[in-house]
Amino acid sequence: MTEKFSLKDELFNPKKVTYLAALIKGTNPDFKDTEFTQKIIAQFPKLELKQRIVCIREQLEIYLPNDYPSALKIIISALPCELDPNKVDQDFGDFIFAPLSDFVAKNGLQNQFLNLSFNALAEITKRFSCEDAIRYFINHCPKESFAFMQTMAHSDNYHQRRLASEGLRPKLPWCIGIDFDYKKALTVLDGLYSDNTRYVVRSVANHLNDIAKIDPELVIYTLTRWQIEGRQSNPKELDFLIKHALRTLVKKGNIQALGLLGFNANPDIKINAFQVRNKQINLGEYLDFSFKISSTKEMKLMLDYKITYSNPSTRLCEKVFKIKQLSLKSNVPVVIEKKHLFKHMSTKKLYPGNHQIQLQINGTLYDKGDFTLIF
């Protein structure tokens, strides 16, 4: 039988901990690397991924010197070579260094240590992103932290530039929330959206997608302004940024977002033969539906569908799913067939009962059909 993949074991395991301990031992001969490693590994079986980061950080606090500057000096000296500066995307680094930035966040927030801590995060993030750690500083000392992020935004190192965007995201997944004005953070993004590194551009897009959940109009205005400025020399990168930044608004059928992507809000189309083939499905089965779409004109279309779920509460529960983008030719009908699997999800609880599916094309709602989900 094939063993089930475990992300926590892939990222944090005895080999990784031994590697980290050896780096520290190499710069500090008094470091009890064997004891450090054994105590951590003994706790791993009962710990989830983020708990393992905390576990390693707590052991660092035990086995490194008690005074923060001395401990930090050892950590920085133990860092391996920087990540390849010639790469342009998806070079996230090694998770085993996450406990180092967590050490800085939990021990270096005092005002007298801020410069030491910021310098340490600037170095660590070139080995593994410090996007979570910097958020503790943003909450504790927003003025000083924002000045640091502005410095990072002008760095020659693209990992540091990405940190300036990623750390200030208002809704960064897996990380603590920050009490910071998202509008102020846009001044940092203004200097990063034209970056020549996809890793940075993707972070800017994700940052804007976060803001879109709070202030859609500001995102539309900002992207339109960036288009006019023309500072991004690579049109494909700007197209990528806009599309990625607007993904939430597009799913919601935001007319302005779709217009910015070149989709007419009122497409001159006809929908025929919309059919929900199975009016009753069991959990674990597919809902099959199809329709025919045509037009007398060439049309650029964003095809989606919205499912309204049965919900025991009175709160409306619905979600939009993608079908495809379509360049529809004039007088050439296209038949679309799609299947949707109904299964339990970690992000959403399903309930038996009456459901509804409805087509959404360029943000406009069209034909709909009812079906029943049975457990």
C-alpha cells in the first residue's frame, strides 16, 4: 500500500532538523546539536505543521544564549548561502528556516532590538520568506515596520522586494492578521507592480486580490492607473497581474473587473438547450449539465456557473465555479458540457436538500436549474 503523503513530514523531519542543528553547530561549537535534535524529533509525532515550527523555535530559545543579540548573531552566522538570485519565480526556500524568523518575531520586538531584528529578517528572508514574522512587528511598531518594508521594496534582492508586498497583505493566509491601513500599503505596491520578477508580481496581484475583498473600487482604480502609467515593460506580465488580481471580483461577476479584462457585461448571446441531466444525485456523484451558446458576433466570454447550496440557516450560501474562457465566433454555436463533483470539503460543509445551478457569463446570470442532493 502506498503511504499517504504528509506535508508536515516532508517539510519538517529528522533529516531537516539535523541539517539545521549542524548549521548552528558549525558556527557555535558549544551548541548541543544532538540533544537539541532528539528533543525536537521526540515531539514531532503529535505536532501539526505550524506546531513543529513553534517546537523548533522553543528549543532554540533553550539551547541558544539567553541574551537576544548573542543568539541572533549565531542564527545569522549559521544561515546557508542565499537562494539563487537569478531565478524569477517560485523559489520559496526551505521551510526548516521558518523557526528562525519565528524566533526573531517572538524575542526581538523590544524597541532597543528593532534594527537588529529587521536586519535579521532581511537576511533570513533570502533563505525562506519571513512574511509571517514581519507581521508581528507591523502590529507592534507600524511606523518603523513600514519604513523597513519601504526599504525592502527598493532592494536589489527579489526575495526582499516580495517581502515588502507579501508581509503587508491584509488577508495573508496562514498568518496573523495585521492592523494596518491597506491604502497606505499601496504606496509600496506602486513601486513593485512593474518588477521584472514574476515572484514579486504574483505577490502584488495576490495583495490586490486581498484588497478587492475589502475595497473593489480601489483595486479597479489602481489597475487602471497602472495600465495608463505603462511602467511595466512586459505587457504579458501586466496582463498576468491584472487577471490574477481580479480573480475574486470576476467570480463575483463584478462588471468593472470584467470590463478591465475585455469582457462585455451584456454580451449579445443566446443560450439554448440548458439541461441538468440528473435532477437527483448522491453525495460523491457528479452533477452533469450542458448548454449551447451562440452569437451573431464574435464575442470574448467568461463562462462560469453558480451553485446555491441547501443551508439549514436562513443565510444564502452560494459559490461560483469556472468553466472556461471562450472566443466565440459569429454564427458558430458551441456546446458546453460540464460535470461538478459533490463531495465533502474542508472549506465548506454540505447539507442534503434542494440546490440550484445557474449559468454566469461575463458576470450576467442566465438559465438555471434545480436538483436535489441526497446523503
